Amino acid sequence: ELFVPMHYSQTNKLTFPAFDKYSRQPSYKHCAVKVEKIFH
């Protein structure tokens, strides 16, 4: 599980730009991510 605060405009740029077709609310509360191991 990955958590990112959604109260900042920079975070919203990372999310999928989809809207609910009825309420037109943005879907900022979920999106697909790809987690990769970082090698040093």
C-alpha cells in the first residue's frame, strides 16, 4: 500500500485525470503505481 497526501497540487499532477461521469468529481483517491527497487 502506498500513501501520498492528496492536499497538494503537485500530488494531483501524479494521479489519473479521470472524473465521475455524474458528479464530475476527480478521482484523486486511487491510481495505479509501479514500485521498483532502487539499487545503490
